[in-house]
Amino acid sequence: MVARLVIAAPSSGAGKTTVATGLMAAFAGRGLAVSPHKVGPDYIDPGYHALATGRPGRNLDAYMCGTGQIAPLFLHGARGCDLAVVEGVMGLYDGAADQGELASTAQVAKLLKAPVVLVVDASSQSRSVAALVHGFASWDPEVRIGGVILNKVATDRHEHLLREALGESGVPVLGVLRRAPAVATPSRHLGLVPVAERQAQAVEAVAAQAEQVRSGCDLEALLALARSAPELHAEPWVPGVGERLHAGGSGVPARSALADRLPAPRVAVAGGAAFTFSYAEHTELLTAAGAEVVTFDPLRDEALPEGTSGLVIGGGFPEMYGEQLSANEPLRKAVAELAASGAPVAAECAGLLYLARSLDGNPMCGVLDADARMSERLTLGYRDAVAVNDSVIAPAGARMRGHEFHRTVIEPGAGALAAWGLRQPERRVEGFVQGGVHASYVHTHWAGTPEVAARFVERCG
């Protein structure tokens, strides 16, 4: 039994992250072990959740991992915790485009049998708030909205009008938050600025969010609501190899008995301020597949970890650190030499840019015969992908689901051997397969296809 709440809103921008992070920090400050979760593919919010709770922020993505994995992944992350707080994505009922409720906060709440707290931006309304809450509460009878937190309330008079209107809705008001600049988190072209880039200020912001929630919310009522959630009849997810990728029945098994007697291959994973986008389950899967995972920072480290036999470079903001990454010539050379040796290299989005010849004119690793630059156009959305060629990630023909989120372009967009064929929003091939390198804009969540990690580690020798 895990006490749990889903923090949702009618739309983006209502204050979900502020409220969810503040609740996490406030309950953690009371001595509770709090498990933080985020609906969807977002990488940035979980960083603030981790800061608030001292535990890894984890994503619950029904599109990339499948609906059947939501409860197991939740229970895996919440093991041993007193309370779990799940921050939603976009509006409560918004999900994958043209896919109904798939990947929406509402769907995840139903899969978790969790009560929902609706965060409402009340800054431009009074009595209308009751109609809004009534509509959201009655839209899907399987979604249980257990309370409302009113955000951006201007004055005591404004609060009185809102409470009076909601008194007849049947949905209790569990918190009222005034406008508070101290809790704000700066944003830029892809959302909030990650914790790793503003550690001291982020600590201050999370502390302010916790104080705002403590003073404006009924924590006892919220905890009671969380504890009213019924038992989840599911087994916690366990890192390891699941079903094989669909590719005519082919796939890669776990490490052989002989390989298990050999020293664990060392997989270097890029981190630091420039590479902050990652899922906790990736490291857990690599470890379960027999690897020793070591993190390094391309902004600071001039060499790969000693004995590196495989390299994973996830997403992030290399465009914000182009000059610094370029100035670290010894590491760029080491990455290029590792790739030239045929060692497995998995690069997603930021990793793709780092492997390019240049980024906004700054020399990068030169592994790929391509150049990247910032763009005015935002590329965003889920992707259905098919592996075009055999790679260290998947056999040709394998199907995976992923997500794109970037304001950069790379030219050419695909190598002589492309990584993925995409079916939406338009049919195209993208990415690069080159020796042991698999580089693409598409982010994937390996918990949905855990055999990816086993295949990658197997190629590490």
C-alpha cells in the first residue's frame, strides 16, 4: 500500500510544478519518505523533484513504456516510501496527439487508482472557478478529483469569492496560494532551467515552494486523501530483460554465463550541466545487464573514465555550452577515438549534437559527418520508430516508441545508414548508424524495451 496523490491542472502554466515540488519538499521536511514522479517524457521537472525529496525523480510514460508498465514502474520507484506525489503533464485530460487519453495525466491517475488534486490558476476568475472544477470533476467518472488548490490568488476578498463559489461544487479546497515571485523558476527555449545549471538558486526556490505550500495548504487533509487510495494489485518493476524487440522474432539475450564470469564492462554515461536528460531506469537496466556504470562530465573531465568500453550520451543543453564543450579538446578526441574503435556508443538528441562535426560553428567530436545549429522551430512530439539498420540499440525492423524535443537541426538529418524510420508527423528517416554508433534526435525510455540495455552491454564485450 502506497499513499499517493496526482497533482494535475486544467492546462499548462497553472502551477503544477510549483505545487507538486512544494508538496514533496514540505512532506519530506516532516520526516516522510516521499517518492517523486512525473507523467510524460519531461526530464527537467524530475530534477527539482529529486532536490525536494532526496530520491531520483522518475517518469511515468504510458506511450513509451506501455500502460501495463505504469503501476509496476510506480511501485518500483515508491518502494519503501510513506507517500508518492505524481506531477501531471499539460492539462489533466491532454495526452498523445490523436490517441485519445493515452499518456494523459487522467489515464495515469486511473492506472494508479490515485486521487487527483486539481491546481487551478485563479488569477482571472472568481465564481467561474466552480464551473471549471465541476466540468473537470464530472468529465470522466473514473477520475477521482479529491480536492482543489487555488493558485495565484490576489487578496483575501478574492479568496472569499473563490471559496464561496466552490462551496457548492462538492470538491473541497485543500489549499490557497498567493502570488509569490520567490517560488518562480526561470525558463528558456525548452522549459525550466535544469537544477544542474542553477544548483544554489534551485535549492532556494524549492525551499520557498515548500514554505508556500506549508503556509497555504492543508497538509493533513492532503495526506489523508493520499492514504485513501486503494491497494494497487501489481508487482514492482524489476530491471532486466523482458520481451524481445519485434524484428521477426530476433533479439539479444542477456549476458552469457561465460560473460558473467568476466569483469563487468565499464559504460560511461555523460552527465553534468550540459547533459541532464536521462531516465533513472537506464542506469539500472545497464547495471542489471552486467555493466559497471560510471558518470563523467564533458564540461570538466578531459578523459573518459579509465577502461570505458561503451558510451551513453543522453539529452540536455549542449547548445548552451557549445564553447566550453568545444574547448575540451582532449575529451572530444577521446570520444572520437572510442567511436572509431567500434565500441558501442548510444547518443540521443544532445548526444547527437556532441558527436557532430560542429554545433553553431563550434567544433565538436567529429564522429559524424554532419553539422548542427540552433533553429527557430520547435520540434516536439511522440514518435513511432522502426530501426532502419542493425545497431547497438536494436536489430533492423525493431519497433520502438520515443519522443523528440529540440530547437536545433542537424544537416544532413540522416547518415548513409539511418537510425530510425518515423511515421509521424511525416514519414522520414533520421539519425545515424555508423560502426558501433547509434545517434538520433529520438529519446527512448528503455523500461519499455529493456532488452536494449542487454544488447548494448553485450556489444561492450
